[in-house]
Amino acid sequence: MEEYEAMLLTDRNKRWIPLMAQQAASKPTFFAVGAAHLGGPAGVLALLRQQGYQVKPVL
């Protein structure tokens, strides 16, 4: 399962970050991703924070 986790989650998350940054730079943007993509050191939240973004939950 580890090879699939890398392919389906980790690698995909890493590819998304530059695309998200590009979209967010041009206009206010809401991104929705599946819960499995959020957590952990290679999750979307951690990767965005590493790039200097402030990530807040929508209440």
C-alpha cells in the first residue's frame, strides 16, 4: 500500500502546491480536497504552511 500512498497522496499533494499558489495569487480562492490529503508532514496543510501560507479552517 505504501507505493499507492505515495502515488495517490504524497506525490499528488506536492504537485498541487505550486498550482494552488498560482491560483491563489491571482484571486481569492477556496480549495476543497479530500480528508486524506490534509494531514501529516506531506499533507496539503503542512506543505502550504512550509511555503509560508496561513491556513485556517472555515467555520
